[in-house]
Amino acid sequence: MIGGVVERVMRAVLLGLSHRRFIGRFAKWMPLSRPIVARFVAGETLESALPALERLRAAGFRTTLDILGESVSSEAAARAAANGYVSAITALEAHRLDVNVSIKLSQMGLGVSPALVRENVARILTAASAAAGFVRIDMENHTTTDATLAVWRELRPLMAGSGDVGVVLQAALRRTPADVEELIAAGGRVRLCKGAYREPASVAFPGKADVDEAYSTIMKRLLDAGTYPALATHDDRIVDEAIAYAREHGIGPDRFEFQMLFGVRRDLQERLLRDGWTVRIYVPMGSQWYPYFMRRLAERPANVVFLATSVLRERRSG
Ligand code: FDA
């Protein structure tokens, strides 16, 4: 009971700290070279992230590349982020890696102007389509859901001839069952996750048990009727439930995939691969890793203990 309250408070504090205004102070104190950060982020540059992508491919995993960055406030930063993705798509193709990228609309200029975000996303989709690749539009907090789905709907025709673009839905949001039906009717590819953002109770379930239950229900609906859904979770219970459901209904590994984050539950990632399931690893890279890293700490406050002990150990030996 007390443990649960402490964990909830820590989670709220860490998500509060994930905002960009804390970035400068923290990044100086916590460089990417620290093992706890390197566990979750593959490298600061594409070049330094390539070995991780190659290792995963050699082991039999699929990958999706995320160039970290969010909530940009200038046109120049948004255009630079889109350029980074276009170059990355070329590099992934040249290295015969999965041409599969995950993008965030707040990084593409969603907060700057509707025209800018569309122009930037269109460039990425056109480049990915030329390589028969796949683009996933990540979902950010609930204030962006409508705009994200609108961009997906409008620009999806750009990939009609080759490749595809999909979206992410969050089980935590009360609106998601309705969105899932719309996506199923449109044949859209959905990644289902629990939801990583702190949301008000008016739009999201505040309790974890309700989120987990919503996840299971929506997951089964997607397995039955979705177009190659991606089940993004590290939750053993849900993963086992998905496998049991798939076996019971004759749904094979070619009909859906599991997705997990780089560095999280590597044991589970490997077990699923060994058992013949399709597993895609979400590989983040780039210098703007701070908000992403804080959300990973918030998901498992025990990570903070690892972080604190590693810092103390370095201080003592330094
Ligand atoms: P849960 O949080 O219940 O964790 C289950 C178990 O997994 C824990 O008990 C622990 O063992 C392990 N675990 C989970 N997180 C861990 C961590 N950080 N470190 C160590 N162990 C951990 N969210 C979003 O809002 N928009 C998005 O677009 C995406 N995209 C996305 C892509 C992919 C591929 C994944 C896997 C996840 C996302 N998410 C996301 C994040 C998602 O919403 C959610 O916050 C995390 O996946 C954690 O939830 P779980 O489903 O893993 O369950």
C-alpha cells in the first residue's frame, strides 16, 4: 500500500521533470556515456547507433528507429528534424537495415503551424515510400490525438503505392476504443501501447488496473480485426494473454508483432524471438534524449535506484 503510494508519487515527479526546461542542468550532470542512459538510447548520432541496429538485425529482431526530439518551437528546428529522418531513411536502406522509423509530430512542427508539420511529414513519407519503408507516427499527450490522427488520415495516400504509415493508440485514454474502430474500418496499422504521459482523469484512466484491462480488451479486438497490429508492451501477463489468444484463434506470427523498447526487458524480447514470434525493437538515438529517458525512469521507479547507485559509485571512485 505505502509502496504503491511512493511509486505513484515518484512517477508523477519524474514525469513532471521530463519537461524540456530541466534539460540543460540534467544533461551536464548525466551524459549519454553513463551506462543507465546508454541502456535506453543507442547513440547520439546515426553512425554510433548503427552497430546496435546491426546487432539486433543479426539476432533476428526487427527494428524501428526513433530520432529523439519533441516539442520544437521553431520552423528551422522542425525542418532540421525532418531532414534528419530523410537522411536516416537513406542510410538504413544503404545498410540493408529495416527502413522503419518512428516520428513525433511535435518534433515536426505541430506546435508551430499545421502547414509546417504536414510539409515535414510529407517529405518523410515520400522518402520512406521510395524505399518501400514504414513510418509510425508516435502518439504524444491527449491534446495532440485529434491532430495526429488527422495528419495520418490526410497524408496516408502518399504511401498508397509503396510502404505504409501507421499510428499509435494509448489504452489509457478513454476515447481509444472508438479510435480503434475507426482505424480498423480504414485498414490502418495500429501500435497499441499503455500510454506514457501524465493525463487528467477526465480523459484517461487514473488506475493501472483499468489501463491494463483496457489494453487486453483492445488488443483482442485488434488481433481479431486489425491490420497487422503491433502490441507494444513489456507486461508479461499481457504478452502471455496475447499468445494464448493468438494460439486459440489461429493467429500466426505473420499477422501481428510484439514491440518493445531498446534496453527494456531484454529477457522477454529474446524469449519471444526464440518462441518464433515477430519482435520489433524501438531504437531511440540522438542528442535530445532527456524527456524520453525521464519517461523510462517514470515507468519503473526502481530504475532511479540503479541511477542513484551508479552515480554514487562513480563519485566514490572519482
Ligand atoms: P508496464 O508499465 O506495466 O510494465 C510492465 C513491466 O515491464 C514492468 O513491470 C517492468 O518489468 C517492465 N518495464 C516497463 N517499463 C520499463 C522501463 N522503463 N525500464 C525497465 N523495465 C520496464 N507511449 C506513448 O504514449 N506513445 C507512444 O507512441 C509510445 N510508443 C511506444 C513504442 C514501443 C515499442 C513501446 C514498447 C512503448 C511505447 N510507449 C509509447 C510507451 C508505453 O506507453 C508505456 O509507457 C511503456 O511501454 C511501459 O508500459 P508497459 O506496457 O511496458 O507496461
